Amino acid sequence: MSNAPVIAAVDGSEPSLRALEWARAAAVRHGTGLMVAHVLPDHAQLYAGRRSSLHDASQPKEFADPVKDWVRALLGGGSELPEGIRYEALEGSVPEALRVIGAEGLMLVMGSRGRGGFATLLLGSNSRAVSATAPCPVVVVPHAERTAGASEAAEESAGRVVLGLHAAETPDDVITFAFAEAAARGTTVQVVSAYAVPPVPNLIIDAPFEVIPPEGLADEGDAVPAEREMLRSQTARLAPFRARYPDVRVEQAAVPGDAAGRLVTASASAALVVVGRHHPRRRPRSLFMGSVAHAVLQHAQGPVAVVPTLKDDA
């Protein structure tokens, strides 16, 4: 259990409704509070500034915020609620306001796009910017069109937590987040790593990958050497996390080639896909995410958690 709340970023749009519901359930699972954050639109911020500068007591103290009433109605709908809920109306740009408030959160949950932009956008500019800069893990919940083809196994209480792992480079914070989420859900962590292979004429790029449990890593087997070495590297990297979370079942998969593509495929039947934000050699406050995190955010059919290296980004 953590004292830090789950933060839901809302703006009244359908994707933010989905994010609020996801955040509510996450706060219940983790036994923590829920903070609902709404960055006020420009006209509301201008009204507040004008009233303050003119000291006009005849005007209402606050600009009417319909999103606050919308949130109150949603959370009063009968679903199980966290112990503590609070609402914060924020000022400033959306990425900066959420980045600042994210320092208080266990995680920050938002929709893949908000009210602005084109309806066909897979990922909005604010979601991309917050995922790249927030000091806490950011969970991006896709809009309904993105999840239309996803499996029913990815419902809130079902599905695996899928972790994209580079055994030598993925920071501990990313792995810890995946195991903690799986423990809170009572589900499995499926660890997916990719290894490079030279191009050959008969390579079937779209073949499904095989999931191998740790006990299946015997000295003999049919796996290609690169795959077997990747699985052994996974096993060594995951050992301390298995010890820390003994009740979490682990499945391992080593796949040739494109890690992002495999994670996107897995997202269709996963409760959550977890990726690290940056390549370890990139400076912590870089505005650019790693290529795998960016590709998964753009195309995943389910929620994606982008986890920073917390000791560096805090």
C-alpha cells in the first residue's frame, strides 16, 4: 500500500471517462486515494485572472466548472470507491500542470487523446508530452475505437501484465511497477524480450511467439541459441523480483526482431503493457521517449504504462 494517490487527468471527453474509471479501479486495487485533476480551459483561466486583477466582488469567485459536476456524477454511480477522493482544478498548460502534480502520484492515468485534435488521432499531443516528462509512471488508456478489436480477456479484472524487458538495460523501476501491478491484480507477468537475428529468406516475421515458463529452461531444447541466451538473461534479471513478489506467476517470451510490434500484439489480450520511458543512455529529462515506448503508445489496443527511472526523474 502506498500513501501516494492514483491521479486521473480528466477533461470531460470519452477517453478521459475511461481513464477515470481505470484510475478508480487502480486506486481500489492498490489501497490508496484518488486525485481527479482537471486543467481548466483557457477561457476559465482568463476569467480567473481578470477577476483577480479587477477585484470585482460582484462576479462569482469561481468560473463554473462542468467537469467537476461530471466527475461527481460518475463517481456516484455505485462502483467501489477508494477511501479518499479529491478534485483539483489546475491552471497552466496541460503538460506542465500534470507534470507538476504528477510528483505527488503513485501513477498518473489519462486518455490517449482529449477534446482537441482530430478524431482519427491515435495519440494526442498532451498524452505524448505528459508520458515523456511526468515524474511518475503514466498510464495511457486508449479510446474506444482503439480497443474495438481487443480480446475480452483484457477486461479490468482479467488479463496479464505484459512487461517489455531488455535484460541488460531496463531499469529496476520499470520491472518493479509491472510486478506490483500484477500482484495487486492477482495475475501473471508476461515478460517479452526481443533479440536480433540476421535476415534469412524463410524467416516468418508474423509467427506467434512462444511463452516459456522458467522451469522450461533446461539445458537441452529446440530453441535457437540467441533465444535460449535471451531467456537465460531474463531469468537472471528477474530473480530478485520473483523473490520480492513470490505470489506473482511469471511467463517468459523471447522473440526475434521487433519488440514494439510484439508488445502491440500482446496488448490485445493484456490488462496492461508496461514499458520503460527512456533508453538508459539518454539523459533523464529528455523530451523524447525511446522508440519502443513511443511505438507501443501509438498502436497498443489496451492501456500502456510508461515508467520513468524514478530516482533520476523525480
